[in-house]
Amino acid sequence: MASGTLVRTDIDAGINLIRALDEMGFGVAAALWLYNSDVDNWRMIVAYRGPRKELEKKYLDAATIAADWRKAHPQEPILDLSKVKITSADDRLIAGLGIAMRIDGLGEVRFSHNTVNGIYVEDALIHRLAA
């Protein structure tokens, strides 16, 4: 991913990750790209339905699901988990965004220069927000 720029190939790879997680019942409540100006990069945030105490297990589950996707779909890109932060649906940002909007399925909604739940969002590309 180019620094500071969210490119279509990463967006598509991220959508494939969401699809793979959905197929395996991961419980994706929210998925979005979030820009961090402090380090000038984009990171995909995936929030799952379930308790925070399962966070470590969810990373392992996601890694297994992504590896299986790569084997089954060698021609289709899937986002590397090094570009992903997994959190629970009760995350402050996710909960705040959930009050402002709802996006079911897979969409692409831009959300920029707003404060949500005390958190400033410089730029985000939201694919799902059903938290």
C-alpha cells in the first residue's frame, strides 16, 4: 500500500478478506479503512460480534481463513493481515459510527473530517457498519 494513498487493489483485497471472513462465519459487524495522518497510512479495521476476550483467537481465525482463501482463490487478492486491525464491535469508534450510520452488506461510503464519540476521523472508507 502506498504511503498516504488508499489504492483500488488494496480496497479490492480488503473486500475479498471481508467476503472470506463472512463465508466462514467470522461475525464481521463492521469493516472500514481508516486513515492515520500521524503515520500517513491506511489500515483496515474489522470489528467482530463477540467479547473482547476472544480478540487473540479472532486474529488466529482470520489468519487461517485468509490462508485457506489464498489456496482456494489463487488469482484473487486478499488483504494481508499486517494491514488489518481486528477489534470487537464495542470499540469506541465503531460504536460511535454505528450511531451515525448503518451500512449492511458491502458498500463504499466515504466519511471524512468528523468527530465521532470523541474520536476525530480524518478520513475513512466504510464497507460495512452493522454494529
